[in-house]
Amino acid sequence: MKQVDARREILREWHALPKERRRTQDDATRFAFTVVNKYRFGGTYQTIRAWLLRDMSLRRGSPD
């Protein structure tokens, strides 16, 4: 899978979680560990975690 496609799918799955399961850095870390083997794109859980943390910072303060 291409990285851009993996990122899109991972963020889609992340946003599908209830808000209370995607509030903290620990939530992002747990989720990244959960999906790293599901989406094989050559990246690591750290890459996924970075995407999630960036997404969290961009969305902070904006309604879902």
C-alpha cells in the first residue's frame, strides 16, 4: 500500500473512534501500535503516531 493511501485510511479509522478514545498522546500511541501491521506501507508506529498527533493539534479547538 502506498504511504498516502495508508495515511488516508488510518486517519479515517482514527476519526471513526469515539472522541474519548482519541484525546491524548497515549491514545494516539495505542492506536498506532494497533494499526501498524494492518496497513503495510513500510512505515513504523512512530510515523503513524506523528500523523495522529499532527491531526490532533490541527483539530484542537475545532468541532467534529
